[in-house]
Amino acid sequence: MGTPPDLMSALRLYNTLTRKKETFAPRVAGKVGMYVCGPTVYDFIHVGNARSFAAFDMVARWLRATGYEVTYVRNITDVDDKIIDRARERGEPIEALTERMVAAFEEDCARLGLVPPDREPRATRYIGPMLEMIAALEAKGLAYRADNGDVYYSVRGFPAYGKLSRRNLDELRAGERVAVEAAKRDPLDFALWKAAKPDEPRWESRFGPGRPGWHIECSAMSCRELGVPFDIHGGGWDLQFPHHENEIAQSEGALGRPFVACWMHNAFLNVDQEKMSKSLGNFFTLREVLDELDPVQGGEQLRYFFLRSHYRSEVNYARETVEDAGKSLRGLYTALREVPPAPHELDWNEPWATRFRAAMDDDFDTPVAFSVLHELRAEVNRSRSPQLAGLLKALGGTLGLLQQDPAVFLQGGIRLDVQALIDERREAKKARDFARADEIRRRLEASGIVLEDKPDGTTEWRKK
């Protein structure tokens, strides 16, 4: 059913720019433009990246579920220092590396169950808009050409620099480690355009042949795709500075008006209580993690793990915590298997739906929303109500959960002929060959299969 305007206006978001929750009011009533920083395609994404993409997938899903028309843009950075270095290491063309990594990224996102963005601009296809923005910055005295052929942004020329990350320029100069290049007027200035070097991609421009800096890419793509200002800009907490700070300086410096209404940042994913990093040896790619999980349950299990914590809270990734999330998710699916859900159209005035929505509208408070789902699960188990089971499935569906066939989900990717063994066990029990019956149960349990014996026999089973 449609959502009344007064309900749509109830959403409150934490704005990193103002450091407080604000009532969400999109530029165009009922429509939302959201830009999220996507991958730099030089390697497979890691589970920390996946947490960020899952968080903003949740945001887009919820906005749509509550009546907004969403344009979700997530870019792909396909020209960058890391890409150039990796292609050189492997002795392959840059285009071959990026195409392979884009395909891998899309495959990983599909396995995780993420909805594709509405638009997915690639940096190499937006060189023209980038050059236009750099020219506008130069005309306003915010960009300058250095002796080495690079074009730099003059940070000192933008008085509002630091307003997102709350960093002071003088403190940055005194306490931050910044790259000092002789060509820069100021150590904090950053490259907008990099002069061409041998064996690097290049484009012709009024500034000479070269390629864009990383920060200008997102400014140009987001402004071109969504207009300015747009409603939500998202990304990981680590992107606040310098990337998002530089995006603001470039975009507002060139266009002379506000860039983004609300900045959203998700917190870090830690591994065994430490920040994930290659140097600590606790670095896992998303596909490595998914390969260790059940092929049927794993993607939804990992998204459930990400989403049950608030997106602004740090999350500890460990095998035990992911397994616990799987157990919790299987509990919800078990309720739907035992009480087949009736078709259900969400009515936000229903008490359970009202509580769920109040939590989600409070800056996506998923811990509270998930507690509502589990209370509802208990009520489904108690009442055996198909209508409440339908509501449970519908509420889960607003976040992309609980939409698989419960029996198929619970059985997972088991390759044994489980039913044949169950039938053999039943015959063994009839023949009072209890040793054989117990042997079959142990074999199934060793394969991760739990039999659910009932008075009329074993009729259900699930993966442990």
C-alpha cells in the first residue's frame, strides 16, 4: 500500500556534516538521490567493503519500501594509482584487469544478495565532466597548474575546508603526515589532474595529456548523475577524510552551492577485535568468506550478520559471530516453515509493523528492528497464525531477508540423498534395528544435518 506523506517525513538520519540526527527532507518530495562510493577495481573486495555496500543496500531498500522513488548511484573507479600498479605487477593491460575485477565485484554482490544500483558510472567514461569541473575551479582561483604539469586544488582557497571531518587546516599542517611535493604550493593541496607518464593511461585536455586524480572522479560523477545538491552521500567512515572532504571542496568550490544534504558513514568492521588490515594478516576477501559458508544460506547469513548491528557501530567479524547470525536467521526461517505465511500487504498501522518502522525510521536502528522480528517469530510459533507469519516475511522483505523458500533455505546446499537415508532409518526403526537407525542419524549429523523427529516420524530436516 502507499505511504502517506506524514509517515514518509518521520525518517530521521544522522548527518555526519552536522553530527546530529535530522528529519529527512529530500530535495524533491517523494524522490531520493543517493550516491555511494563504490570499489576501486584492482582486486577483490574485502568483507569491510561488503559491510558498507550491504548497509547502503539496506538504506535503498528501506526508502523504497516506505514509498520513496530512489535513484541509487554507486560508482566504479577504473583508473587509479592502485590499478596502474597492479596491472604493471601482473604484466597485463589495465582494461583487462579492470574488466575482470568489475565482473568479480558484480558476482560477489549477487552472492551477497545486494540489489544492483540504478546507475553505475565508471570513472573513465566521465573524463569530460571532470575536466569541466577542473576548468571551473581554475577560473575561480581554486586550482593551479604546477611546474611538473599536474593541476592541484588550492585547499587554502576554500575557507570551509574541514567542515565534514571537523579538522582544522593549521592542525593538519602541524600534526598530519602529508605528502610534500615540491610542485605544490601547500602540502595539503591535492591533485585534480596528473600529467601523463610513460605506460600510464592518458587523455588529452587543456591542461595537457594526463589522467584525473581520485577525488575529482566522484565529484564529477555524482554531480552529473544526480544534480546538485543531492540528498544522500554514503561511504565508509574512513572516507570522511580526505576523500569526502575533498569532494565537498571541489564540488562546492566549482558550483558555488551546497553539494550534499546528508552525509552517511558506516563504521569499521574489525576482525577478532582488531581493525582489518593486510599487515596484521587478518584480511579476508568477501568471496573467501562466502566460499566457507553454505551456498544457499551464506549470502543472506552474512547480510544478516552485517545488518543486525547498527550501521554506525563497529562490528567484530569472527567465525563465531557469523555462525551465531546464521543460527538466528535459521530460527526465523524455521517459524516460516512450520507456519506457512499467508500473502500479506504491509499496513504500517499494524502494531508489529509500527514498532518495526519506528526503529528503522530512527536512523536505521536495525538492532531494535531485528528484536521486533524475533518477538514476532515467537508469537508465530505460539499462535500458529499464517497472517502473522505473512507479516514476519513481509517485514523481513523490506530489508531483503526471509524471501527464500524456508524448506530449501534450511536444507542448504546439502548434496547427500538425505530423504533416502531418512526413509532407510524409518525402515530400520520399524524392524527394531536401532543400531542401524542410530548409525544413519550419526552419519547425517556428521554431515551437518539435523533431523527433526515428530510423533508421526521424521518429516523435516535442516542443515546445522
